[in-house]
Amino acid sequence: MARIAIIKPLYRMTLTVAQLCGELVAAGHEPLVVFFKKQQLVPLTEFDPAVYDSGDVPMRGFFIGKNGLTVSDTAAWKRVQKGEMNKLINLLKEFKPDAIGFSSLSNSMTLCADMTAELRKHFNVPFLWGGTGPTLEPDRSMESADLVCVGEGEEVIVEIGDRLDRGESLNGIAGTWSRLPDGSIEKNPKRPVSDLEKIAVPNWDDKHYAFINGPFFFHPFKAGSRLEDTSYQIMTQRGCPFSCSFCVESVYQRDFGKKDSLRRMSPQKAIRELVHARDVLGYTSVTFMDDVFTVNPRWLDEFLPLYKEKVGLPFFCYTYPTTHTPELLRKLKDAGCMAMAMGVQSGSERILHDVYERKTNIARIVKSAQDIVDSGIHATFDMIPMTQFDREEDLQSTFELLLQIPKEMDASFWGEMAYFPNYPIMDKFKDEQLLASSGKLDFSVYEYYFKMFELTRTAMPVEQIKAIAADPRYRADHNLLNEFMRDEFHIVPSYGTLIAEAQAKLS
Ligand code: B12
Ligand code: SF4
């Protein structure tokens, strides 16, 4: 039995580590997952770099209220304190790991490098890195790690455990890069993507988890989503039929092949996990974290009646403008779908097609939004209304789209594009024609449009909003719009809350 610690800097993304924890336990190994620190939202006006770390990739969201617009870092954290590191070191000393892993997104790569360097002073064990960040930047990861998992890790983590048990070297494992005894780096062949029918059920047993943040230290720790969200989160599917330039799915398709990337577990396997979540873990709603839940109507035709019969909990899922029909929405609603979110991202076909690589047309987005609202499912949509490629016409187009999206549908997130390393969107910066035609807009232009966007979500009649849009006084001074703004703007609402709100409206 190998003892493997996995550190997940910045609490959440619990599914990733619960999956790895499930694999290790099922294979007879002993995992300890440590959530180290917590990500938080910090308004830029309060962002003191001596106190907060923004990570390697800044991520920003916008709040619009009566006092105007607030820009916040949505993924910052308080800088690591010595006491937090000491707690981690003591916990690991007690656990006596045979290997120490890090699971990282792109924004916490430097944090992981600093932590690895510090932990190496205390532990003479292999350091394993995995996750989206190391998969995107394996060479950078190898500057700190002894082994990097490139891609999916279910089989890799078990093979590592088995080899540690047998006292064998960790070189030569498919799907990893590792350091050879002479110090050089070995780049092993890629591993085929995981068969979702064979992977373990995520393990949420408190005893395998710990949490360290500031003065807080918990072990055992309730890692399940219930701490922040009342809803059980599951992914029945991996991959996506689309290839948006700002999303990791397009990277996985490019680097690991598109052919087998879109996979789903059998309806029966998903149902077993959900029945356990309801009966043993005590959850009262479900969030399907599948990138686009509404693909594969044949699977849904089998799954939804089974779900209704055997699970019967209200649920949330994601959709895409071209993947649902009124008929499918009816079936989803009948099975318990209370709330869903649809990616819209922009109202400019130029941005959607040339920058985001989302070949949807605007009329289709409007129809899809209306269909969800007509179905009676509570709906929200996501937008990325700020990039390095915008012209004012693009913002105007987004405003015009928002005027057509039913008011019952709220925006869950207004964000600035986050530029992750090696994503296809980074190639757009090499497209001189595209760059030459980009506006490099002043932030005050965004402030005006973001407030106009928000206005479309208020109860104000569309004709009145159009009159304001036509009035040059507001364009000259966007602060005049503040009086129309709502007090609070939602950002990344909790799924459990969305479901509960939708239920409350019904009753
Ligand atoms: C579901 C999800 C969420 C959910 C998570 C719910 C939950 N309970 O876990 C929520 C909504 C909370 C969320 C939040 C965020 N997310 Co998110 N999320 C995803 C999504 C759709 C799936 C991730 C997932 O769980 N996959 C299934 C698990 C089992 O697989 P995995 O994570 O890929 O890990 C595998 C391998 O990487 C490997 N592995 C991972 N770690 C390790 C460690 C070791 C040692 C080894 C050997 C292997 C290994 O094995 C795993 C199993 O195969 C991805 C997109 C995607 N399709 O991947 C985005 C994604 C991960 N999210 C992203 C972002 C930016 C965020 C936020 C920072 C957003 C924000 N501004 O707040 C936060 C981060 C929160 C935090 N501090 O952790 C980005 C990350 C981009 C990047 N390059 O870093 C992604 C890739 C989407 C994108 N834009 O491309 N997210
Ligand atoms: S539709 Fe969503 S999950 Fe699929 S590639 Fe686009 S952003 Fe990613």
C-alpha cells in the first residue's frame, strides 16, 4: 500500500482530486488530499500585492451596482504564511508519504513551484505534478517536479502507487514525463484517454482530506461540494464537440486527438453514483458539470427516465446554443432540470467566429435562449465581453443581442478573457490582420457598455433602454447610468442556490 499525498492549492476543483482519491483507494493505496488555501474574489481597488497573489494568469470579473462598476480578481488568494506551510509540513510528516503530488491549474504554477522547493527541504520523496496547468506546460513543470502527468491521470496515479509499493523506478510510465537518473528528462508516449466506464467513483470520505487556510486547519475535512454548494457535482462526460479557442477542450483535442475525446459513462454507472450521493452522502440536488450536458440525445433518452425514476432530485446542467431543442428541454424539465446555464460569450459574430472559434449565429442564440425560458427552466448565461481584440462595434452587437435575450434569463458571469498558456486563442496574437483591426478600447468605453448590458437585465422596458442608448449624454458620461443599476450583480452563483431559487419560484 503506497501512501500518496496530493496537494491541491486553492480550495475547489474537488472533482479532480476526489477522482484521483477514488482511484488510489480502489487500488488499495492510501491517499491524503490537502486543500491548501482558498481562492477568493478581491476588488482591484482593495488589491494590495503585499497581501494578495493574483497567480500566473489574472482572471477578472465585473460587478455592476448603484455605485458603478467594480472590477474584481476572481481567483486571487492571500499570500502564503509561514504558519500555513508549517501546518502542511507537520501534517505530511505525520502521514509519511511515499510521494507528494500537486494538482494545479495554470494560475497556481508558481505557487506549486515555490511549495515544492520548500517541501523538498523536508521530504526526500518523488514530487509528482498533474492537472490542467502541468498538462499545458510540462517542460516548465519539470523544472520543479520529478514526474509530470500529461493528460488524464486515473491510470497514471495507480501505476505510480503500484510501482512505489514494489520499490520500482517511476521512469517509463506512459502519459508522463520524468527525470532519469542522469538528470535528463524522459518524455514518454501519451496514454489513451480514460474509459469512463472503468474509472473509479470519486471518493469523498472525510478521512482522506485536509484543509489549511490561514488559522484554519481541518483533518478530516468534508471535501464534498456541500461546504460551498448544497448540490452534488458529477461529470458523466468528458470532452466537447466544440473547440472554442479560449477553452482547454480545444487544447485536449489538438494534443490528444479529437476522435475519442468525447466520452460518456453509461447511464447506469452515473445513476449508481447519484443514488449513493443521495442515500449515503445526503445530497438533495445534483449539478451536472459536463461541459455541455445536452449533447447526445440518444444517451439522454436512456438516462433521463432512469434518473427520474431512481434519483429524482432537482438538477442543474450546462447547455450550448445549438444543442437543445424544445423537445429535449421538455424531457429535461420532466426529469427534474430546474436550472441551466448557456454559454453565449459575445453578441458579435466577428468575435465569435474569428476570435472565439464558436461558429454559432446570433439568431440561433436568441431562439435557444427563448426556448429555455419557454420551457420553464430557470436559465442564466455566461459572457466574456472583454478581450484584446474588441472594437466598439463588437460591444454594440453584444448590447443588441442582450436586448433580444429574454429578461427572465440572467447573466451569471461577466468576465474578461483569461489568456491561458498554449490555448489556441494565444495564436490570435500572431494574426497581424486581426490585431490591426482590434480597437484597443479605453476602459471607459467598456464601462459604458457593461452598464448598458446590465440595463438589459433590469425590468426597464426595451424601448426605454433603446432611448437611453440613443441619448448621447449617457455615452459621454456613463456614470449617469448608475441610478438605473441594480444593487448587486450575480457572479458565478452557487448551483445549489440556483436550483433552490428555481424551486421556490415554482412553489
Ligand atoms: C468542473 C470545472 C469547474 C468546477 C469544479 C467543480 C468541482 N467540484 O470540482 C468549478 C465551477 C467549481 C470550477 C472552478 C474553477 N475553474 Co474550472 N473547470 C471545470 C472543468 C469543466 C472540468 C474539471 C474536472 O473536474 N475535470 C474532471 C477531472 C477528474 O479531471 P481533470 O481536472 O482534468 O484532472 C485530470 C488530470 O489533469 C490528472 N490530474 C489532475 N491533477 C493531478 C495530480 C497528479 C499528481 C496526477 C498524477 C494527475 C493529475 O488526472 C485527472 C483525472 O484524469 C474544466 C474544463 C475541463 N473540461 O477540464 C474547467 C477548468 C479546469 N476551470 C478553469 C478555471 C479557470 C476555473 C477557475 C479558476 C475559475 C475562476 N475564475 O474562479 C475556478 C478554480 C477553482 C479553484 N480554486 O480550484 C479552467 C482552468 C484553465 C487553466 N488552464 O488553468 C478550465 C480548464 C476551463 C478552461 N477555461 O479551459 N471549475
Ligand atoms: S462549448 Fe464550452 S466546453 Fe466546449 S469548447 Fe466551447 S467553451 Fe469549451
